[in-house]
Amino acid sequence: MHQQAGIEGTAGMAYLVFARKYRPQQFDDVIGQAHITRSLANAVTTGRLAHAILFSGPRGTGKTTVARILAKCVNCHNGPTDKPCNQCPSCREITTSSAADVFEIDGASNNKVENVRELRETAKYKPSSSPYKIFIIDEVHMLSDAAFNALLKTLEEPPAHVLFFFATTEPNKIPVTILSRCQRYDFRRVAIDDITAHMAEICRQEQMQISQNALAVIAREADGSIRDGLSLLDQIVTCSSEQVSDEQVVEMLGVIDRQVLFDAADGLFSGNAAALVGICDALYRQGRHLLRFYSELIVHFRNLLLIKMGGAEKSLTDVPEHEKKQMAKQVEHVSEPYLSQIVNTLFSDEWRIRQSVSPRHALEMTFFKLLQIRPAMSMDTLIEKLDQLRQEMGGALPVNAVPEAPSEPRNPEPAALPENLHPGPEPEPEPDPETAPEPAPEPAPEPDGPETPSTPEDPAAGYETNEALWAALKNHIAAQKPSLAACMGESQLREINGSRLVIDIKSSGSNIELLDRKKSITRMEQLCSEFLKKNVRVELNISREANHSEKRKQEAKTLREEALNHPLVDAAVKTFNGKIVDIKILPAGGNAQ
């Protein structure tokens, strides 16, 4: 699968590490960067290769390796070709880093302007035995500003025989003037499955026995870097026998065992506090970094949530396939809202673990907090249970279950009184004969229609109580003069005697001044006369509103008690096995207090 590199050039060495021994020698051998190798191969075969190319990306993803392969492609004796032979003197010299026309420069240690001037002098001369003189500058972002400025002119108008291949992990530190003169290729982190497969092939060639789980642990620890993964594998191979166990890998690398994350999730789902405390104790005794465990726990529950949501398995590129199946089984009986609550709580409590002088106990407290989270119901389940509760209570809420205030018509008109309102048993006081208008004649009943109640002579007689009459009068005043109604505050109709209306009003100081004006009283008399179909005289007994806040508190307390004792609320609490956490009192505007 992979060609071994550098054997001839390292005959004096007793051992060649995996990262060098199995370095890719063809574009097809590069792991996880097909989008780059395909473009470069096409550029070579079509003769459209740029004179300056920038490779950027995380460490250990193949930037310098691809630059070397590209150098072999253009300088191969059988080329230019997208598949170098690796047999000609040019290819073999590039493989062993001994080619006279290929210069590999470390930008971190050769970052001065004098180094760039020396490079420019070297670039003037034609290559000795190859078609191109190639400069590979690693960590190019480490060059000084003066060095970049010295390189600008050469990059803009390079000699025809010169190619520049730059590699960097921080392209944002490179001046824009340099970036604009280069073709840029961004390397990606290599997926865990790709790293695992690559290391499995190396273990096969090395005749080593190691499980897929152990390789997955190494690949995850590599964090998308092929070189880091091979270095870790090298470390494990040198310290172990031919057969490597999962426990050896976890112990040697000092990583968190993936099974511990699954055990922690099972402990939370089952409410097993003892198991969670045992996990914290075991991690502490093993010397594991608790903050790292906490970070991996957040990622684990995030992955569980994505799997539970469905269709997100493909986005979990850093999770092996066997773990995805285990996660799917773990969340079979867990709801999405519950998982979301756990993830949010873990995120919000992360600062406690970071800043605590005792991370172990802070982690335990976070676990106890998570255990107190009750699994939340989805909206569909909640609606279904409410429908079931309504059916069990008889199909509908009783009429008298929720006491309602008497409804007030928006635009009350005396001529359109409801049919079910009749005068009270006690007659109203006789109106003053001097001011009362003559009663309207009774309408003749329809000959064939059903008998209907006659219209009251006095509109006030259509209301059984003064409270009902005053409510209608206030609605009429509010419809015609809203500012006047707003000033009335808490008011009631104390007495109606013929054309005399006595109204008690409790209001604030500024409203009292407005109501006490003659203009306001005259306007109120006009509106009341208009509603009652007769001229009336209004007398106001105005007093300042005393201890209004205490009264509102008492009203709120009464409403809360009524809500707690309501039969529907009691039935819902028993059905869902819940408890009342808070009661919001809605004012007239509709916003909860």
C-alpha cells in the first residue's frame, strides 16, 4: 500500500520511526487530502502549475509531504508527471532530502532578511541537473516583515526555472501582499476512521496485533494529525510486546477511557449517584485530568443529542462506527429535551470546574445537579396527556370550575340589551317627575311570533345591580373618552336616585386634580346622560388611593391560592407526578408578573 522511504539515506540508523518510514511517496498515498492532490495532479499534467504555492492547515496533515511529492513530479526524469517513478536519481535524492536543486528551508530559524537575500542570489542560477530549482519553506509565517518584503519582488517576477512551495499552520500571519502572489491550498484534519485504517495497515505490515478500539483511541488523541497518530503508535509499539491491549493504550497515553463516558451517561440516565461518585473517585486516583474528562463528557452528550435528533450520524466524523451504534442504543429511551437540558447544564457549569480549587468535588456537585433534572416531555406528549386528562374529567371543564368575571360588552348600547337580563325583583326608585322624560310607548307584539320580553322603560332598570350598571357606564365612558376613564381608577356607583348619580372614586393625586375640574365633571354628566337616555347630575366622592401596593399583593395572594386549589391544576400535578414551581399573575395587559 505504502512505499517505504528513506532507507538508503539512513543506513547508519538502527531504527526509522513510522512517520518517516511510511511517508507517502505518491499523491495516491496521501491520507484525507484528495481535494488537494487531485488539483495538483491535474495542474502538473496540464502544465498549469503556479510558480508559488502555499499549503496551509493543521500540523501533521501532509503539507511538507505533498510539497516533496510535487517537487518529484516536476523534476522526475520521466516527467513532468503526476506519478513520479521514485526510481530515478532525482526522485531518490528528493526522498532522502539530498537533492541539489531542491532546498528545504525552516522559516523559523531562517527568518531574517539576510537569509532571503541569500535565497534570491541562489535563485538566479539555473538548476544543476533538474528542470526546476525548488524552494520549500516550512513555517513561512515565521519570516520577519523585512524578509517578506525582500521576497516580494522575486515572487512577483520569478525566474522561469524557480518554484516556491510554502507551508504554514498560521496563514493569517502572512502578509496579504504575499498571499496574493500564491495559489493557496488548505489542508483538512484527517478523519478518525481514515487515521485508524492507515495505522491498521501499518500494524499489519509490522505484524503487530492491536484492536480497532485501541487504534481509535490513538486516532482520537492525534486530533486529525497523521504524524501525531503515527508518533503515538510508535511510542506504544516500542513499549509493548507484539500484542497491544486496549488497557495498555489507555494507560500509556493517559487518556480517558471511552467506556467511562458511556458509564457516566448510564449513571445519569438511571439516577445512580453512587456510580457517578465512583467514576470521579477512580479518575482522581488514576491521576486523570478532570477538566479534560469534563470536556470529553460535553462532547459525548452533544453526540448523543445529535444521534437522538436523527439524521446527524454522518456529521459525527470523529466518532468510530461502533461507538455510533453504542450511542444510538444508549439514547433509545431518552428524550431530546432531557439531553438538551444536560448539555446546557454541562456548558453552564464548566467554569466551576476550571476555577475550582477542588475540581473533583466540583465535578461531583455538577453530577448531583444533573441528577436533579427531571426528564422533560416533548410538546406532543404533553398535549396528548392533557387531552387524556380532559377526557378523564368528563370531556370538558365544568362551567363553574373557573370563575369568570361578568363579561362587559365592548360597545354597549341601551337598545341592544341581552335577552337574559331582567330587572331585579325590587323596583328602582321613582325618577324625579321634573327631570324624567316621558316613558316610551310599548311596542306592539308581533301577532304570530313568540312572546318576547318588553324593553325596559329606563335603561338603568335593565341591570340588576349598581355594579353591573356602573360597569356598562364605565365601558361607555372609556369608548367615548378614554382619558377620562383612565383617571377614574378604582370607582363604584354608590347610589342612583332619579337623575342623581353618586360615584365613589379612589385615584392617585394627579388623576384627582383632573377629575375635580368642572370640565371633566360636565363631560362625565354628558356621557352618562347619553347612555341613560335622560339628563343626570353626577356627584363625585373622590379620595386618594391608600396602600394600593398592599391591596395588589393581597389580590395576587388570593389569585395564587385559587390557582393552587383549582381542580384541573391538582389533577395535572397528580397525572404528571410534578410539582408547582411558580405561579405567574397576568395583569390586564397580558404579560406575566
